[in-house]
Amino acid sequence: MPFSALVYPSSEGGRGASVTGLGHLALLLEPRADSQHLAVRIEDIALKLDPARIPFDIDRDGRLECLELEGIALGPEDFDLEKSGGRYDPKSGALAVSFVFTLHPRTLKLLGADPGLSPLRFEVREQGWLDVERGIFATHSAQLVVPDGPLAGLTVLGGQGEGTINGGCSASVALGVAVLSAGPAAIDIPAGQAPTEVWICPRTSVVLLWDSSNCDNVDIQPDLGVRPTSGHQVIPDPASTNADLRRAIDRNTVYTADTVGGGCYPAHDQVKINVVEDGDEVPQSASYNREFNYWVAYLPDHTYDHSIKVDQVIVDTTKADSVTHPSWRLDHLRAGEAPVGTTIPAVNAWANTPAAFSLPGEYRFTPQPPGVAVPSGDQQKTLYFRLKLRCSL
């Protein structure tokens, strides 16, 4: 079964990281003499988390460090199987299960924390449903806030899992979108590798791409309707008999894809198309390149319309983990265009670009004056910046 959760410090109001992973779960359903419900016992469980970095003030100095999740796996020995379990209503399919487990600090890279910390005990309560006949289930968890200890205030929200049992099946669908101003090769991008969010000028062409399994068709809304299990659709499409598909996209639009038929648990995916208006801002971030002593970000052509121009840039130091060096030079490089260099004399203030350039491309931020030594602590931080845009059609 796949699972996911948003994990964040309570003080940050939801700014955290998505933690995902895979696992398996063996449940035993037993009758209860005093109830119409069945008792749920956990016979076996194993989870493996994908690598993730969770912002958290580990040493309580008012600044966010990171909890490093890498190579973490939990097995039945980490769970209290006697105290875990729940109940199942076979009539309605309602399922309620609690998982009690212990997390050892050695499994996390707790920066600045005492290596002799005691193990941390958690209880996660899941609510959902189970369809024994079709062999599928889905659950979600209530919000969990760690009350005390070195992770006090760490919040887990919206944890969810879905999977199959006894040979049941789940459908899958991947919906992607790409900007056609980058060239016709956008149509050949696999749906699962295409962007899920793009930025365009009004009336710029895009292509929707989809691929699915374990279903009969895919229902794509708005406008496309029921389509074969894989394919693509250019929008606007002058040759289409559908007037909606001939019409250009001139406002922010979300497209959704839902699997249809096949007898398996259905799947859902969606993409977003942002239509830029003059003066809109796009936030970005750049990472440090040790070899060349600059911070770099890359905005790909298939995600950002090259008709969008950049007029101003600002380096934003308001976030806790941001670089705070006061002055910069920004170099924008993109194939087919002359490089543009912009001087940014102060952070948190807009700087005009000497020549408007296309939004996609490589952004190199070099600290000024040339050759200045930036503290090693800043090299571990992120350079946040925003770009002020306009459309040039």
C-alpha cells in the first residue's frame, strides 16, 4: 500500500514536507460476542519511507534545522501489536484502526539533539473503509501533534493510505501538462514525467498527456470527457469538433482525470494551468553550487511559457532558512537568447532587469562584490527570490 502525510512544525502553520512511502499490512478480523462489529488485529506490518527533509527547530534556538529521513524502515518489532488494532463494521464497511509504535532517535539524523534521547512512542488513529468483497481499502488519519520530548510540536496531518487485499486491484492514472512554446517534443513526454503545473500567457497552447492502468477509460474534465486509457490533447485544437477545445485558455484552469470501469479501486490525478497577468509574481528558490560559488535555479521550458517576460527580481530573506548576504548579481541564461546580467544591490527590494528576458532558463546568483567569501553556514541555506512578470505575445 502507498501512504503519505504532511509533516510540519506547529509554529509554521503547515509549511513542512510531504512524507511518502510504501508498506504492507496483514489484518485479522475476529467476531466480538458483544457487538455487531468485528475486532481488527494487526498480524504483520512493515513500512519504508521515501527520503525527505522536514523543517524543524531541533535545538530550540528559534531557527529551523532539518529532520533527515533516509533509508528508514519500520517492521513489526517497532509496533506494539497487542495495543494496536481496532474494529470493522461489515455492514457499512467502516474501519477504525490505531497503530502504536516506537521511533528510536537513532533512525533520524537529529541535528543538534542529544544522541542519548529515549525512544519516542506514537499512536496514529486511522479512519476509513474496507471492501472485503472487492479487496480494496482506504484510510486517513486524524491530526497528530507530538506533545513533549525533542519533537514536541511536530505535527502530522492528513496521513492516508490505500491499497489492495486478497488479490484486489487498484487503477492508476497519471495526468500531465506541458507548454507547447517549448517545441513539439512536449507531446512525446511520458505522462508520468510531464509537469503537473505550468505558467503560460493567455492563449498559449498546451498539451494534456495521460496514461492509466486497470481501467476501461479515463474521464478528463473540463471539456475532454471520456477518453481511451492513454493519449494526449492539444489545447486549443482548431481541428476539434468540440467548441470548448477550440477555445484558448485565458484563465487559471485545473484539469482532473478519473479512471472509469475495470472493476478496480478508482484513481484520480490533476494538473493546474496558471495564466499570467502583467505584474504577477512567481516565487522560486536556488541552491548553492560549491564548484562555482553561486546559487542556481533552473526553470524548464515545458513548465514556463517563453512568452512570459521578467521585468524585476527580488531576493527575499524573510524565511528562516534563507541566505542573508546583502548584494548579488543575477545572470539569466537560456539557449537562443543573449545572457542578461542584473545587479541586485540590496535584498528585500525590487531590482529592475536591464533587459526583459524569457521566464524559463538558468538563474545564477553570485554574491557581490566579486570574490567575496560567503560564510559556510550560508552555503547550507536556500536563496529565495521572486520574479515580476508580464506577457509579450
